[in-house]
Amino acid sequence: MSSVDVQPDEIPEATPDTIQNVVTPGTQTPLIRQTGDASSPKSDELVFVWEGIGVLHQSYFTDSTAVDNLELGLSAFSPGSELLIVRYSTEERIGELMLELTTGVLPANPNQVSNTIDLNGLVKVTKPLAAYRSEIAARFDYRIESFKIGVTFRNAGHVCSIGVSGPAPPDGSEVSPCVTVDGVRSCGETSEQGFVFTPEVANTLRLCVVVGSS
């Protein structure tokens, strides 16, 4: 189904088929930034991966002002190139924005117990991502505010996905205690030092998210 432009009074409450895919799933769109560009000082390339997103909404997510703001927000930690996976499931009627990284971004904590990991540092990733989602929603299509956000690490032979929690729409300031590690979902218990998982889950998460673990 082709994407169509609809007026606000024509938009139903749920995210509709106007976000449905009209291109091959997994299509990648690189946005190249020149090194030294003041609007994106440390991010040379941001690559969008589309899954179930129509051409009209692709133009929303790749708006140059919104992308520049996102890159600027991520520049404090950015390891270089990133994938931003934008997906929408027509079956589940759920949208997602997932930033995919191939290296850890959190410092090691030698004093942390083996089954506990502090993921709060990931808010430096999730807050800019939430702000980007809200900017796109405010300027183009308010339904995008319902998109879930999170970060996926493909690092040290593992895949770890971590989302956010908090009042809807979450602003990225609270990392969710529920994670997906190598395809298995686990929820940790909150403690003063972080989230408490089984030692196996905590150790795998550490390999995914800690700088230099690979």
C-alpha cells in the first residue's frame, strides 16, 4: 500500500496503514555528514534501516534538522557510525526506534557484584533518541510519539537490546529493567547498585555494553 498524506482530522487513534512498508524490508539509507560539520561533530555517518516504514514517513525520520539534533545529542558518546532501525509492525501495530551499536559505551565498574549491572548510563543514548522521536511527532505525525525506543548492542558475539520505562511517552530518562539478551527476555530487580539479574545474564550484558569488553 502506498503512503498517503492525511489531514489531522482524518487520523484514527491507532497508528494506521499509512506507515506501512512500501519498500523492501531492511532497506538502508545512509546519511553522510562531513567530518567537522558543527551540527554533528563526532558522527560521520548515520544509517537508517527501514522495516515496515513507508516513503512518506521515511522523509519525516530523515528530516535534516531532526537528524542534526539527534547526532548532536549522541555526540557525547558516539563511537562513530550507527544504525538507526525504524520499524513498524502492521500485525502488532507497534513502532520502534532502535539505535544499534557494535561497541560498548559504559565504563567498567570493578566494584560491582557479578550479578548486578548499572545501566543508568545508557540515558545518554536514550534521552536524545526520545527527544528525536518527540520532535518528529510534534512536527509531522503525532502518532510517532507512541514508538518505543531503545538501544541494541551487537558486541563480543552477543546481541543485547535495552529499552526504557516511565510515563508514556517515556522521555528516555529511565532505563527499563527488562532486557533481551541473545533472544531471551529477562527482567532484573532494582537495587542501589543497578539491576540484579542472574550472573549469566549480567555477565553477558556487561560484555555487550561496557567499553573494551569485546
